[in-house]
Amino acid sequence: MDSHLAVRARGITKCFGDVIALDGVDLDVAQGRIHGLVGPNGAGKTTLLGLLLGLAAADSGSLEILGTPVGRAFEAPGGVSGFVDGPGLYPSLTARQNLAALAALRGGGTRTAGIDDALDQVGLTDVADDRTRGFSLGMRQRLGLAAALLTKPRLLVLDEPSNGLDPAGKKHVHGVLTRLAREGTGVVLSSHRMDDLEALCSAVTILATGRVVFSGPLGGLTAGNRELDYRLVTSGPEHARRLAVGTPGIRLADDAGGHRDREALVVRASVPALDDLVVRLVRAGVALRELTPVVSPLEAAFLALTEQSAGVHGVRQRQDGTAGPQQTGVQRQEAGR
């Protein structure tokens, strides 16, 4: 295994009855990096996270975690921590007691100093002695992260860690994940929050119908001639509009229905064409005050790639080529994991 990889997966397949949850998935997660995992409901994200945490075993393919091949036994590889489908907590215990119980189950004793440090890192020191039954969803998510930190993991696997977080909680969680990556921990982060992934991740894998439709650096989503809509606010809207019309590769995207924002200009363009327009604006003495994607590059790629994959692979079949029967509710739930 590449010594710089925390996770190396090749051809991972996982089925639940006749439902294929993962179909030939490849995944590389670098040490010291935060890797995003994105996909619509039913794409197989939770199944993949469960394999990384040792909650399930792949039917075929190879998986290496922290340099160690993972077999067919259900066990968490050493140095790996995290949670899927939310952290499991004891509602009648306080936050501190929950962490102490988890530490004892893992054979680490109560380790008061480590528990206090974990609570401090996620911003829960002030509620350390409150019972968790009264915790909000965001507070429970932060406590789950604190529990994962107790083992000082070299690979951290998190499912929707920002779910329910207020701005202060998000700041704490983002700070913890950024620091862990800087110190060499690999992080796999599944989320529906595109803004969180773009803020934190250096690479992302997009899943659709159990298959990888993109995997690589975030910059790869805007490479080449992929067009996005951009909102421009300038010191001279009408002058900017005339320049945009005369720039090759630029299309106005804000005149549909006859409505026009007099302050902003929305254009559809690839990155090279947009760069050309910006140069023309500067040369003409038009100040550029705002330039933002109307839809983020990650969200645009997610929508385009997953919709395309759904059209091509509308029915997932077993490897013998036979389509499975109508899915039951349980099978649909399992397939979405």
C-alpha cells in the first residue's frame, strides 16, 4: 500500500440480497487530508463508511486501511474511529459519563484528562455534567466527535457531523477536523452540506447508484470546459453587460422571463472564458466588486453527474446480470447505507 494513503479500496462490491449497494468502488484517502463523500440517498455512502469502520465486510474487492489489509471479519481496524447514522449515546448519562463509559469499554479506563480535553475540543465543557437526553441534535453530534477523539485516531470516519450544528458548533467541528488533518490524520467526511465539504475537503468522491462517478481534487470539478453560472457585481453594470456579450464563450443567463437585476450580471461560462471577461473588465476600468458561482462547483457537478448516472444505471443488477425483485422497505433502507 502507498504509505501516504490512509485508505486504499479497489473494486469493492457489497450486496444486500438482490440489491447492489456498492458496485466496484475504488477509493483513495490520503493521510493528513479531509476527503469528502457525496451522493444522493441510496448511493451507498453509509455502506462504504460502515466498511471503513469494520461494521460490515465487502463481498468482493480489496480494502487496505492504514497499511493493513482488511479481511472478511467484522472488526474495526486499529487506529480507526468515527460514527455512522449518528453517535450512540446513553441518554440517562451526562456527557462526561458517556465518554467515560465508552473509554472503559475500549479498555482505556476513565482517563479523566483525555475526556476533559475531548469535551473542550468540541466546545462542550460547559455542559459536561448535563444529561444527554436534553441535548440538541448538534450537541449530540459534537459529543459523538468527542468520543471518536478519545482513541486519537489516525483515520476518522464521520457521517453528517455538521447535522444540526449552529454556527458556533460548526466552527468548533471545522477547527477540530482541520487540526487533525494538519497533524496527519486522514478524515473521511460524508455530508449533504456542499458548503462544508468545499470549505474542508481537498478531494471528494461522488457516488451514484453504488458507483463512483467522480473522485479527485475539488479543482477537478471546474477543470476543462465545464460551464457554470456566475454572478458579477461591477461598478458599471451596463458596460460590463456589453463586454460580456462581446466575449467568446460567455452567455448571459439572467434575462430569462424578461427579468433583469440592474446591479448584478449573471453569465454562463467556463473558467477560461470567465478569466477572459475579468481581464476585459479590468482593462476597461470597470471595477469587479463580486464574483461568485450561483451554484457551487461541487453542487453543480453533483447534480450533473448523479443525474447522468441515474439515467444510465436506473436499475442496479447483480453481477449475474439478473435484475432483482421489487425492493422491500428494508432492502431500500439497506441499499441507501
